[in-house]
Amino acid sequence: MKKLILCLVISLLLISCSSNSWAFEFVQINGVTYVITDEIVEQEEVGELLGEVDKYSDEEKNHSSSYSGNFSNIYKIGTELYEIKGISRAHAIVVEYEIGHYVKAINEEEWTEEN
């Protein structure tokens, strides 16, 4: 019985260590990483278009912080990224996850300090 439990524990550890999952969902624009929040942004708060996702991967091993352009691990190529009116883009941006529907993404450094 002890051998069976030990084998199960080792198997679970190996599976979890080999996972390619990301620590959090994000977009990266102009070298700045923004963590996706669950905070919905109303259309009237959406500012100027900053760009769109031009690189995507859902596997962590394919990510490189040296990507030029705009990268996401959740949003597909073509997803639009916007400023939030009255908020510095150094703090947060908006992601249009569906046409006319927006979610806030905050600077990774600020997100790290909060969590």
C-alpha cells in the first residue's frame, strides 16, 4: 500500500512539473506585461487604440521576453488593446476580448505588489 501511495505521489509531481501552463494570463505591449484581471471596463472608459496582439502562444515554453511587438498567452492575434481614459498606460490598459466587451489588464509589477 505504501509503495502504491509513493508511486501516485511521484506521478503527480512529475505531471505537475512537466506542465506548460502559465502562472497568469497576460498581454505584453511595447515590452510591458499586463496581467489580465476580471474587472470589466465600460465602453465609455475605453481610450485610444494602442495596438493589437500580433504574437500568441498558450505554451509557456514558447514565450520569450525578447519578443518584439505585442504578445499574449490567452488572446489570439488581432485582439485590440486600448488605453483607459484618465489612467496612465504605465498602470493599466484595456483588452477587447469580444467586440464591444472590455477587460482591464494591470501592469505586472503593480499586480505582483498586490498579490
